[in-house]
Amino acid sequence: MGGAIERLRNDGVEIVTKPHVIFRHDDDRLGPAGTDEWQAFVRDSEGNLVGLVSQVPAGR
């Protein structure tokens, strides 16, 4: 997610909340086991708050 956020920032998009881990999937009840769920918030060109979410292997 970090690379996408940097590209958005370079394009002038307002980054409201930097990417951060919101959940660690230790088992597969809510998502793939062994992944971290990341979230960030940006403002689009209309001023709307947009949430971005990504699941990546833990520790990346």
C-alpha cells in the first residue's frame, strides 16, 4: 500500500491518514491466516473521504 500512497501523494492527493495495520489475521476466520490488514484514508478530487484497505503477508 505504501507505494500506492506515495504515487497518490505525488499526484497531489491529500493523505488524511497514513497506512497503518488495523488487524492481524492469526487464523482464517476473518481473512487469510498470516496476513496483516492495512488501511489509509485519502480525499478524492470531490473532497470525499475514501478508505483504502489492503491485505498483505504479515511482516511486510
